[in-house]
Amino acid sequence: MPLLEIRDLTKHFFHFSALSTVSLGVEPGELLGIIGPNGSGKTTLFNCVTGVLRPSGGQVRFKGEDITGLSADAVYRRGIARTFQLIQIFPEMTVLENMLMAAQERKGTLLGRLLRREEAEETDRATGLLEYLGIASVKEDRASNLSYGQQKLLDFGMALMPEPEVILLDEPLAGVNPTMINNLVGHILALNAQGYTFVIIEHNMEVVMSLCRRIVVLSQGERIAEGTPAEVADNPLVLDAYFGR
């Protein structure tokens, strides 16, 4: 049984169909890529899965449970974390405080976390993740003072902080330099090897083709192809929709 299953997911905005009966499954430990031209419905798909948007139709199932239409915080607490195209951090808080905020959102309110005396444990986890990502040296700095690449790493770390079972990454490599791309790709591969499940939206075709073992292609809100990188690259529908052939 897939860990995450999307069945005939549909999303309408007035008379415009952003998603039309999209179906796919994500297996435990998988590293799945989702590609497609701008406006193909990729981020809308993530938004419907994570409760940012309510689907117009279809179903989202996680570990066999129907989570369709649940609020974003309810989905997050069940074990699905994500990043956004536009970095979602708390700019006036320190890097460490951002990490702790990400943890509390899954475990409950800040007051409840403090009463359970879990702060020391969570601080240790946050510090360990920051060291792993190479930004522990700036943990007491305001997040707004970080470089764009460091903010991307912080955003990624915040998604990891609550120990999610599925992590959805929305263009994690956009706008970062080649060194940072290699850094992030290395972390994703290492974590996937440890059993983390990832679904990645990415426009960097060279990276996504080398990173993911299976790729789903969307175009105009519909799933038009699925397969290995080699199968997708040779698919005439993909060449026409994505590469303009």
C-alpha cells in the first residue's frame, strides 16, 4: 500500500481547472520527482495534499487514512511536512528559534511543549540538524541575516525538524548557486538512503533526472506521463509539453 496516495485529485478556480483527476502513489522510502511546465498544477497539487487548499474533488490518503480537506496543521501533525517556492521562515527570530517553532507545530502549542519539558530534547535535535546542514555557526543569528542559500537550508531543516514521514519539496534548488545545489542534493540523497520519503517539484531537469528514480509529469493540470527518467525523457507527450517539441 502506498504511504501517500492521491486519487483523481481535482481543483477548480472558478471556471479554470488547475488539476484534473490526477492520481499517483508514493511508496515508503521513495524519492519521487514531479515536473512540468509553469502552470501545470504542481504546486496546486502540493497545496491540496497539505491542506493549504481544499480539493474540488478526489481523495488524498496517508497511511491508509483519508485526509482529504484536513487543515494544514492537521496534515502536518500526521507527518507530512513541506517547503514552499517562497521561503517560509520567521525572519526576526533566530535560526534556532525557527527550528524549534517547526517542532512545536507538530507536537502542540508552545505552552504545551514547555510544560512537557521537551525543550532541551528539541534543542539538541535542532542543533544536530543545523550541524548536519552546515549552518550551526549561525544558529543565534536572525534568519533575515542569512544568505539566500542559508535560508534555503534553514527551510529544509525546519521541514526535517518534526521527523515527518513524507517531505514535499517545492523547487528546493531554485535560485541557489551550483555549490549549494550539490550540497542540498547530497543531503536529500543521504536522508533518502536513511529511509526518508521525498516528493520533489523541480525545474532543474539535469538534477531531477539524476536524483529521482521515478518521475511524474503534469501538463495543464493533468498527469501525462510517469516512469523512469529515461522513459520520461523519451516520451513524445513530455517532449511536446515540457520541452516544446
